[in-house]
Amino acid sequence: MANTVIGSSLIIDGEISGDEDLVIQGTVKGKISLKESLFVESSGVVEADIETQNVEIAGRVTGNIAATDKVELKSDCRVVGDIKAPRILIADGASFKGNVDMDVKG
Amino acid sequence: MASPKELSGPAGNTVIGPSILINGRLTGDEDLTVRGRVEGELALTRTLIVEPSGVVKANVSVKNAVVSGVVVGNIAATESVELTRDGRMVGDIRSPRVIIVDGASFRGRVDMGELAPGRPLPDRPRAQVRPAVRAALPAARPPAVPPRPPARSTLPSFASSRPSEVGKAPPAPPPVPPTVAAGAKKKVVVKKKR
């Protein structure tokens, strides 16, 4: 599987969509929709609505997250927004503000 | 699945994978490799590499650009733009160095900047390259030796008139007018460089 990395000095203002894993070390504003996994690393900043299968967040995310499988908030992340996913993990040390909705999707 | 650490590769290198579409504005201070699609606007302080699977429909402003895929839009580079043999581009190029190799397809304008301030830097490397290629050429093609010919082209005529000199003189090269030969050689040099 090919992989996409948004490096730490990169700023994207707009929409990202695709069918593969995406690693964000830089800044993304706008909207992200993927059919695979999204990794927001500790240097990553996302101000966007996110639609994916899986999300792992170690950085900062502001926006609503909708995942078809799992959302994982790692210990150093900062997340503001609503999360909707069948599985949601929030690690000790994570900071989060928003609603959680674990309604299983059909 | 590989971990994010493994995926990220060397620091300061961004890859847009083949199934990814980015629509909007993209800015950064690192190299960017595009294997997917980028539409909108792209501004980097370093190198943009568009791989054969990559499509960029954007106005691009970078330091260096290497296009092996498709670019539709204008490219302004502070250093160089290179269209490789797989590169296809429609748009205008503005850069002090523009390299278009055999096989590349391109439609648009090329602007290498002002002659006065732009030339001194790019010219020096060329001036160094050309003599080297010239020196190599005569070995490959003995007949076209006109840098020396001013002296030598007189020799064969001597030789023909004086039988004693025939031994010294090599099989008389076709006496090409030096101006024509120089012109032809420049063309050859340009091809060799590519």
C-alpha cells in the first residue's frame, strides 16, 4: 500500500481525499476524507472535518471526526470537536473536548 | 500495517500517494513528491517532484521542479524546472534554468528571465561544459575539427601542392567552411547536453 505523508513544514488549506493511509506531520485546514487510516502525529495540526475508517491522533485536531471503525486519542493529543465512531479510545493524558457518539453504523 | 514512524521516512519529505487528491492551497518548506493529484495552488521553498503517476493542476511556485508526470498550470521556479522524458506539461514556465529532455511534451511559454542579471550565473556552468564537449567531439568525429582548422585547413592545401608534405598530413579532411562547421557543432553540443 502506498503511503502519503504531509511533512512537518507543510501547510495545506483545502480538501484531501483518497483511498490510502495518510500521515500528517504538518498542518491541514479544510476537510479530510479517506477510506483508510489517518495518523496525526505529535507535530501535526488539523483544523478540519475528518471522515475516515480509522484515526490515530497524537497531535492537535480541531473539527468533527467521523470514523467507520475506530478513533484513538493518544496520550499527548489535544482534540476539540465531536467524535462519531463505533470504537473510541481515549488514552490517559489525552485532552479532549466535545461529544462522543458510539452508535454502531449499519 | 506499517507504523506511522515507518511511513514517515526521512524528515522534511512529503509524499502525496497515488490515490490521494488534494484540492486547495499547499505551502511548505520541504521537498514534495506527488504521486497522486494536487489541484489549486502549490508554493514550496524547495523541490517539487511530480512522479509519472502524479497530476498537478495548479499554479506552482517552487525553487526546483522536476516533472515526470502531468502538470497543467504555470510553474515559477527560482532555480530550475526540468521536464523529464515522461513529463507532460501545459502552461508557462518562468525559471532561470529550464531543461526539457527528449520525450517530454510541453505546450506553453518559457521565460528564463532578464538577460542582464539572469545570465552571469547560468552562463558559467555552460561555458565550462561546452569546451569539454567540444574537446570530446573531435575524437569521435575526426573530420569536424574546426577549432584547430584555421591552422590545419591551410595545411591540406599545402599538402596537395607539395607531395613531400603528404606523409605528414592526415587524409585530407573535407575542407568545411569554418563558420558552417562551428554552427553545426553547436547544434551537436546542444543535443549531447540533453
